[in-house]
Amino acid sequence: MAAERKRSFPPVVDQNTRVLILGSLPGEASLAAGQYYANPRNAFWRLLETVLDAPLVTLAYEDRLATLQSRGVGLWDVVAEAERRGSLDAAILNSSANDLLALVETLPALQAVAFNGGTSAKLGMRLLASMKGRPELIALPSSSPAHAARSFAQKAEAWSVLKDWLA
């Protein structure tokens, strides 16, 4: 039995996006909810609370996105679609990439692209390699609950580098 084909969501960006955070491909909980980072065990929204020093977890999803955009943060995924059983990046097969270069070229204020996890970084840095220093490319530890090698505090410290572009 073949793995189900999964698709990423549209990008959440605008002309004021200074930092674009790229995941790999939404997991099962996110796809079911139609929302980025919907798994309550995923630390993404908590990590961004520490970066932005603003409440996010308690907000409705649309308000979370509005807060990110008002602070210069955009979201998307490196993988446009792929076959995958479950939510693990290791299970991604036969993937096609989103056109990151085309999106980045439409974002005049963009200063940094941050990759949420190793799979996103590996694939995304290759796609954006031709950009030569603009924007800055940043690999971050995954916010996924499957990435338990680092504590929340260690992840938050690594993610705090994003403050440099969002101040």
C-alpha cells in the first residue's frame, strides 16, 4: 500500500516579511486542522513566543498568524508535496519542492530564512544556494516533539538568533 500524498499549505507572507521560517512538510495534526504547527506537542508557537516576547499559544490560529505577520515573520514549507506515512520527516518520499527562489524574490524586506529542523535545512539551503548571502540562511533545531535531543530551553536559545532580524 502506497503512502498517502501530502501537500504543503500556501505561504503566509507579505511585503513586510523580514524572516521566513520554513518547515519541511505539515504533519498529520496540522494537515487535519489545516493549520501550521497544530500538534499541541510541537514547540513552534512556544518558541516564537520567546523570540517575539508576545503571547501566541493562547491566541486563535488566525490571530497567531496576524501577530507573526505584524512582527515581520512569514511561514512556509520547503516540500510542496510528497508521499509520507505519519508525520516524521524520515518518512518523506518522492517529494517535490516549493519554489522558494520565486517566493523570496517577491519579499523586498526579507533578511533571513530560518529552517525549522534538519530536513528543511538540507533541502532548503540547496534550493536557495544561488542567493549568495541575501537573505541570511539559518538552520534551527526542529520544534517537533520527535526531536527530543534538545530541551525546550536549548531550542529557545538557538531560536533566539531570530531576534536579530526582528528587533
